[in-house]
Amino acid sequence: MATHSTFLNPQLNRYLVDHFSTEDDLQRDVLTRAGNADIPAISIAPEQTACLQLLLRAIGAVNVLEIGSLAGYSALTIARSLPAFGRLTCLEINPRYADFVRKVAAEAGLDSIISVVTGSALQALANLPDGEAPLDAVFIDADKQNYRKYFELVYPRIRKGGLIVGDNALAWGNVADRNTQYEPENVNALHDFNVLLATHPGILATLIPLGDGMVVGLKTE
Ligand code: DHB
Ligand code: MG
């Protein structure tokens, strides 16, 4: 009787990737080219792709915001789960990365869905005009110490039944260690964000331990 989790080992994780990844040749190529372009190899893991897509499809997502796009690997994942009239707005602070994402989106034939806003996400979010279409989902994968601020700025814009997803919810394996020596400011910020979602009265949350973990909150009111 399983009353506790079956912990993943490398073989089981390989099994997940083999059977539950939607990563394709273009995404593999994007990672190679990102490496050649000195873009850090910190994209989401392939085992997160199908999960993200399933969540977005399950809520019928059309209008999605991504905060922190890096090389566009997760943007491709998200955009492919949206209908042809869907919108994915990517906020990326690094202009070189932002251009890379635009190029990748065009190559994937997704440039009518993906638009990239270069610059500080805090500034972009503060300047969002009122009356914009409500967001179905927000994926946060940017600077960890601002997750809470991003949440506060986007929460009023998310529709009831919408999702907020934060990457790196396991904080590189350190999230449960309150005395961590590894990037304590980032680890503690990720922990605080997990607790924020877990205890928020308007959110039903869980932590999905795929990749470095995704904390997922469903806006319930
Ligand atoms: C790292 C990984 C991530 O997914 C991220 O968003 C930021 C940093 C890392 O491994 O350092
Ligand atoms: Mg991440």
C-alpha cells in the first residue's frame, strides 16, 4: 500500500522523459544553439513540458504570460498548448535573450502567438494598461527574489480558474533546508513563494516535483 511517495531515481526520471516529454527536435536544437550563444543552460527540463501543456490545456488557456524567457524553450512549450488565436506574452530582461526568443518563435511558426517584451518585468507589469484581457495563466521562471512581487502584480489580472506556476519550487533540492548554504537568498525566496501559494485563501496549490519542481496555484475565487 502506497502511503508515501515513490522517490524518483535517475532510471525512473529517464522513464518519465522517455514517455512524458513533448520536447521535439527544434527544442533540442534551441538548447544547443543557446549553449553556443552563451545563454545559460537553465531552461525547464523535458519532463516538465507535457505537464505544463496538460495544465494549460486543462483550463483552456488562451492568454498566458511568461516572466523570464531565457532561450524560449518554455515559451515554445507553452505556445504549443494554446489555440491558433492564443497569446503568449514573454517578459525577458536581457535584450540578447529576447531577440533569441523572437527568432526561435518565428522558426517555430509561432510568432503570431508569442510576443516578447524586452526589459524589467516589474516595470512591464506596473505599466500593464487596465482593461487588458484577463490572464488564464502565468509562468514565473525569473529572478527568484522577485517571485512574490510578480505574484502580487499579476494576481489581480488572473481570471478565476486560472493558474499561476512558479519554476524551481524545489530550489535545486534545498527548499526544505532552512539553514541552506546554497544561494540562501534564492532558496528562501522560493520557499516563501511556495508558502505564499500554499496558504493563500484564494488559491488551491500543489508542488509538482518534476524538473526542479513547479509550484502550481489554481485561482479559486
Ligand atoms: C537555475 C535553474 C533554473 O530553472 C532557473 O530558473 C534559474 C537558475 C540554476 O540551475 O541555476
Ligand atoms: Mg527555472
